[in-house]
Amino acid sequence: MAPFLTRRRAAAAVVTAALLVPLAACSKDDDKKNDPATAKSSGGAPSAKLTVLAAASLTDVFKTARAAYEKAHPGTRVTFSFAGSQELAAQVKQGAPADALVTADTKTMDGLKADTGAATVIARNRLVIATGKGNPKKVGALADLADTKLKVVLAAPEVPVGRYSKKVLDAQKITVRPVSQEPNVRAVLTKVELGEADAGIVYKTDAASADGKVDAVEIPDAQNAVAQYPAATLKASKNADAAAAFVQWLSSPEAQKILQDAGFQKP
């Protein structure tokens, strides 16, 4: 009986091993599918937790864009860090952990070529004069900002909107003595909203986002400046494929509609 039992046990072991091989293979395949580094969202882009550094003037529209992107790409989560473009550039150079960058001018992005992938302009914007609700000081044109009785606030010259503001004022030979120079366009807008300034130069989209708390005085095209918003991946990203997918999506019809509905112009 002993030899018979031995042979029977050996045969059972072979059958068991044969059954375990495909199970092990399935287990490895399942592990690969569940691995965040290799997982794919239903939208075809790799799933990941992305951090995107973005210009302050994109604050509202990018919150809408995030909801749309995450809905179309389950498993991907996008976190934005908003600031003036010059602050974002400093963060990149200091090695802040992030995956993509969107600035409010090409000059800032061009200065980061060693740290970014190829940049693509995703939108454009224009300047307006923001005033208190109802425009109590009756500001009607750029030239009115030279009135020394008017409290004018501008963005600092190293900030894109500050640089654009200086460009349009210099072109018209208008001298403005601002009561303060702010670190980003949202800070300029806030000063006007709170009545701490009578007027300030901001992007058209920022004035529109103020929910009726400010009035916007249009600047004629011949006196205006066009802001460009380039987007690029960061070479230090640990989610290169997912970051590239997000940057590419910003040029898609869905993203472009969101941007243009918010008042941004076509790239």
C-alpha cells in the first residue's frame, strides 16, 4: 500500500502545482492593474495624484476644469497651487514637488526651459481697469489713472500682469503712482473690492470673477496688451505620463470651452 499511496500523493502534488500557476499569474496581473504607477483611468490617461502650479488669474476657471478632468479620468486627482508666475518660477527652481506648470506669460516659462517640457499656449487674456462697484470715481480711460487724487493699485513689475500694465501705461506715456504694488493679480482685485483702492489694472477674467463687486472699464485694443498662458510638464515630475496627459487635455475642446466660458480667449 505504501508505494501506491506515495504515487497517489505525488500525482496530487503535480495537479495542485498546475492549478496554482495560472492563479499566481492572475494575481500578478491584478497587482499590476492595482499599481498606481501602471493604472489607467477610464479616460485612457494614467491615474495619479497631480500637483499643478498655476498663475493666480486661473484660480476660478481651473477649479471648474479640475472637476471636469477628474470626472473624465476617475482615479486621477489634481491639486492646484496658485500664485504669481514669478513665485511659481521660484518654486520650480527650488525643487518644489509638482508635475506641471501654467504661467500667465511666456517670458516666465521661457526662463524655465531647463526644468520643463515643451510649452503650449492654452489661452490668452486682456487687461481692464477694475473700479469700485458703480465706478464712483468715474474712471473712463487709462489716462484717468494719472490723477494723483485717485488711489491706484498695480501688480509689481516682476509679476506678468504688472509687466503688462507697465507696458500699456508706458506706451501711452501715462505716469501712475500706485499706492501699492501687489504680488499677484488677485491681490490687486481684492484691494479694489475692499475699497482700499479706487482702481487697479487686472485681467478681464479676474474682473468678471468678482461677482459684481467691481466694475470693469474696457481698455481699447490699440492700447491693450495680450497675455498668453503657456502650460508645460515639469521634468522633475514623478508622474510624467499623467502630467503630460493633463497638459495635453488643456488644449482639448472640453477644456477650451471651460476657459472661453470664463472669458479667456482662444490660444
